[in-house]
Amino acid sequence: MTTSNSVFPSDLSVSDLTTIMVISEGKDRNEIGFSILDLENQPIVYLNQIVDNFWFTNVFKKIVAFQINVIIYPDTLFNKLALPKLLELVQEKYPSIPLIQQNFRSFDIKKGIESVHKLCIEEYSDKILSNSDQKPYAFASFAALLDYIHSSIGTSFATKSLKMEFLLNFGKMNIDVDTIFRLELINPTTTSLTNKNQAVSLYKIMNTCVTKMGSRCLRAMIMEPLCDLAQINDRQNVIEELIENSQVMEKLRSELIKFKDIHKLMKLSQVMQTLNATKASETMINLVLLLKNMLQDLPDLIIALQPCYSPFLKFLHLGLCNQKFQQILTKVGEVLQPEAQSAARSRSAYSRLFAVRQGVNDLLDLLRRYFSNYVDEVRNHVSEMATLTNLPLRMHHTIQKGFHIQLFLTKENRNPVIPENLEVITRSPKCITLIDAKLYELNDKISKIVSEVDIMSNGIIFELYTKIRSEIHIVYLLIDIITELDFILALAQFSKLMGSAKPQFGKHTQVIEGRHPLLENGMQWRTREIVPNSFSASTEYNFFIITGNNMAGKTVYIKMIATLQILAQLGCWVPAASATFRLCDKIMSRIGFEDNIEQGASSFTVEMREIEFILSNVTPFSLIIVDELCRSTNVQEGQLLSWCFCEKLLKYVGYIPSIEEISTGNITNPSDAGDIKISSIEAPFVYVTTHFEHLLKLTDKFMNVSNLILTDNFKATTYDPNEHHTHVQLKLAKEICFPKSVIEHAEKLLNIPGLINNDPEFMEQASRSPMTSVTDNNRTTISSILSNFTSDPKALYNIFAMVAQEARNTDEENLEERRAEFKIQLIDEIERVLASLGDSSKFFINETSNNS
């Protein structure tokens, strides 16, 4: 950690600390205000103040999403004996991120609000300032951020030029950082948005963005997919249009390449420092020229967008047709030459000298004529020297050497005779660099002229720069449009290449022949075909125990389920034959076999912490995937703990109030089961892989549990306890030449009845475990509705599930009409069960009808 006397660690330079996060804690240590700024790629200030959970999940997600490489904290917290919990977790998870202390007086709420008034452009300031009373610690962190970048990095912002936003978590899926890495959504070691050598991840295979800001937007969206169905549908409509009109999509992609460096325009808000005037002036000229070139390329992009008909693309087209873009281009054209180019595009080191139009300043025009005359004199001098020496001499120029002479060597002339008046600067096998006294003199005169021209040009450019900055909100509009277009084109490109099904959304999930996109991406080097798998879930059948041999694909199967859910809520097509999803608000996972030596935490300790996190944060619309639960302890304890964990989640059912109840404030008490409608009951979807066959007995106690097995051909099917399943582990042991005696002994043990699959004490222990006896007045299991029936509960529950799903998927307006049709569909199933239920069947039908 940085000491109080240093600004940043000695092994870091200022250029390393480009993405800064400043954190300010409230009175409640879980109340965090923070501000984030990426000076290099996206100089927008993001603010927020949140009350985070015990694990600071939201703060860590921002650290990963923005690729934070320095965290600033008030120095008062460093004077205490123990670090705050947040800092301890940061040091534990991200030891490479330096923690830098800032004087606590910099965290001034009033100063932060005043700075927003002064720096934020008017289009954003009102919205930002409306949060000043509710989120004061965010403004305190902003004040400290400005103080740090000014005193330590030497950067400041012009008045009314800064774009600021409050980060909102509403309408987005919540995925914790560990799950993000386990699902391989992004690579945890990635430090660059455009690094092509990074490990495979969903972000890598989806990232066909042209701009850095498009890549950042894609990365953020993968980590926080949408939960708003209207927004998802709008995005799907855009992607569908682009897929159907591939020529339009390719034309848009080719036009976007011209805007590759658009993120650099964000630096228009920064004040150029006077300590290095030459560099500042070059940056200023290059930014203006970059803006000019992009505005000149804008009409082609407008034409490419013209055939589009989806509301979103029409909105972008309308934004690009803003007349203020042409007005800015006109202002630039009045000052700059039409053929002027930025340093990145120009081949001449002195192109900036002629950037300003002729006639804008007479003295500047005179100085540039002198410059051209001196350059002509250099050219004539080199030509004369070539004639006199009879050598193939030619004029050349570099910033380091100025104007000089090059002599290229040939096979016939390996050792030319160099005249005494020519001085050799450098020599290589192919070329000799030369200079003489006259070139030294001319270079000196040219250097003075260039200095004078630079000063005058800079003054003219600065006036233009100031005029452009007064319209910087229009520049931000252009950047936003290009970013959105780049992002949506990346989604469309991925959907076209990888996806084959447009996702639908409803009250249940059902995917037919789904494939993991990372496996799909690696098809070109795989020798075996990818085996597609189907999966489904509903509130009535929401819990799945998945077993199977090692290497059967259990982990890939549950990862595929979560990944396809994320793709669907991004608005993408998914690799499947057909797909319907229930909207998910949170994905949590327990995958892997990890310990933490530094923190003294065993694998079992780490696993229990993560299980606690899941149980504490589950919601009715969560998707939970758990791989080989409790495998890091002994078998007996692992079976009991995994049973208790599953039973706890099985008892979790949520009640979703209707819109009318929310608007009137008359919300039904969930403890009164008689008043709850079936359509208001939701439960998390849970997928658990295991080798504990006792977990498969959960179906005897809970109707909403389904048992699946991944067979040796990687196919997921319903588990049949009477079917013989091969032990692929023994097969593998034979293939790798395990000792024959070991294999024979293992086979004998497998044939001993009860040794592997039966434990007479286990069910009794599980039934008496503390977690199984927990009751909660606010939660109920759906199967409790059927507690009065014992003759054929599973068949009865199937009928109930069909009725419940129909009630949930049918609009309230059409419920009566649909109920009559549905009763006809159910008649055969009901008649089959009536014989076993007797008189109680009437009660069941009445009960389910009332709930419907």
C-alpha cells in the first residue's frame, strides 16, 4: 500500500494510472460513494452512491467492469489499526491494484457540488445535481478525484466541458464477479480492450467492435445484461433487421472503421497543460483535425443508415442528421485547409504548419512561404551534390535528424567514396545517412521558422478549439451514436455467425438443442462434434439434480444454461434450435475447487462462504448453478450439507405483487396462502451437479425436483434409478494402464450391495438436520397445496403444474376463455388420476381453479 508521503508506488508511472476510482465511505460502512474516470479511453466521470452487501458485490463489479488500476481512499482510514472491510477485500482479490491515500479534506461534499456546477455541461448537470441531497458521498469522491488528477497527474477540465453520469443498476441483471470469471464471460487477466492474444472468453468471441468505446460498452453489457423486456425486444428488432439485411450491416461496419479513433475526441474537455507547449499544441491541432475528418465522413454513414427501418436505427440516423454537425464543420473549414489531416493520417512531419487556411493571417502566410523556400533550397542543394559526386543521393527528413541526405547502397557500389565535406551520421548495410555544413545551417533556419509558425498557428487553432468546446455536447452526441452503433453491430454479427434461434420470453424456460458458444467457437479444431442439449424450467419444476460420470459434460451443461440466459437478455440470438427464457434478475454460481492460502482459507471454507452468499442473496427470479456441491469435505458431511443446502433453496418461493396491488398499496400478505394467486408465485431456477446419489432422493420429498443424468455420449436425459450406468472412471483407468490389481479391487467394491449407494442413516440425519426444520411464515412450497393427498401425489402434482403454468402464461383478460379450452386438454389426465383420489379430487379441482 502507498505510504502517506508518496503519490503512487515507485514501480508505477503516471501513465499507468489512467483508470481511477475514488471511494468515500458513509457512516454505515456498507454505504459507499464513488467516482470513476478513465483518462485515456473514456474521460467521462461516473458517479454513484450505494448501500452494498457484506461482500461489496457491486463495488467489485465496477472495479472489474471499468478495469480500475488505482483506488483512492481518505487518509483517515489508513491511520487505524485495522483496514476497513472493503480495503481488506480489495487487497485479497486484487493485490496488484495500488491503494492510494488522499487527504481527507479533499473529500469535500460542498466543493464537489460546486465543481459539478462549474465543469459539467448543462445537458447533464441538472440530472447530476438532483442527486446531491440523496447521494452526498458521491460528490465528496468527485471533489477528491479532481484534486488528485490535478495535483498528481497534472490534468484539469475546461468549464462546462465535462460529461458526467450516475451509474444506475435498475433494469440490469446482477452477476457477481466470481461468476463472471467462472462462466468465462471475460478474462480476469485482460488489461486491454483490444488485446487479441487474451484467453478465450465470451467477450473475446463477441468483440468485433471497431472502436474502443464500443468494446467497453460490449464488455459492460455482457457483465450486466438487460432485465427490461421492452428494451430487449427493441434490441432484438434491430438485430433481426441487420441479419436480414446483411449488405446494410457490412456497409455500416465498413463506414465505422473511419471512426476508429473517436474516443480521442473525449479529450476535448481537458485543458492542455502549458509545461509542454509543443506537445499540447500538437494534441490540440490533431484533435481538431480528427474531428474535421470524422465530420467529413459523416454523410457516408448517414447514407448507409438511411435504408434502416427499426425505431432504434432511425433514431440514430436522426441524431446524425443534426445540423449542428455541419455548423461545426463549417467553423472548422473557415480556419483549416480542406486537405489538412491529423498527424496519424499525414505522412509529413510538418503537415500541421499548413493546417490553417491561407488568408486567415497574412504574417503566417509569409512565414510559411519562407519555410517552403528553405525546403526548396535544401532539395536543390541535395540535387547539386548528387550531380557533383555522381552518387544516387536523395533528400530525406525525420524529426530527430531534420533534413539530411540518404545514400542507398547497391551490389555494384558497396563502398562508395564519400566526399570530405559530407559527414556520416549513420551507416547500415543498405543505407548511409549524410549531412554537410549547409544543411546544418538550413536546418537551423527552418527550425526557427517552424517555431514561429507553430506559435501563430497554435493561437489560431486555440480560438477554433474554444469555439468547438462550446459545442462539446454535440461531439458527445456523435460519440454516443457511434458507440451504440458499434455495439449493436457486434451483437448482430455474433447472432448471425453463432446463433440460430431468436429467443422468446415468457414465464418459463425451454431451450431445445442448445450449444455452448465457446464450444461452438472452437469447432474448427475439435475432432468430435458438439452434442447439443436441451433444458427447461418452470416455477413448478425449478430444481434440477444433475449426475453422471466424470467428463460427461455436467459442468459445461450448467455453464451453457447460464451463458445462453445472458445472451438472450443481451438481445442476441442463441445457438439452439429454439429458445424461450424467463427473465432472470441474478445469476449466482459455485463452480471450481479453490483455496486461499494467503487468507488461510481451505477449499471447504471458501465453498461454505460462497454457499452463504447464495443463500443470502437468492431472489425469486435468480438462476443458480452449483457444480459438485460439498466435494471438498468427507463424503458423509458433504452429503448431509448438500442435502440441507438444496432443501433450503427448495423451500424458497417468492410472491410477486400485481401492478394493481403496488399502485394501491394493498399488497397481499404472503403468509396467507389462501389469498395468493398461482400467477404471483415464482421460484429461483437451480441446477446442481453431484456425484452424491443420495441427493437424487430429494424427489421423494419435493415434487418440484427433477433428476437428470449426463450419459457417456454427453446427452442430458431424465435419470432412471433402475437403469445401469457404466463407470467411465474405471474405463479411463484401464486406458491409462492403471495397475490391474487396483482395477480388479475397485470392480469388486462396486459390486458389494449398499457400499456405494446406500446409507441407512443418511435420510434420518437429513430429516433431523437444523436447516430442514427451518420454517418461514413468508415462504411456502407449492407442493404444500397437495399435502392432503397421499394416494398419487406425483400425478396430482403434474396436473397442478399444468394448471399453474397455464394460469401464469395466460393474460388475465383471456383467463376465463382459456380455462375452458384448457379443461378439455386436461380431461384425460384428470380422469386417470380421479380413480386413485376418490372424493378428494373435487377438492383438488376447486382448489386449483380458485388459485388460477
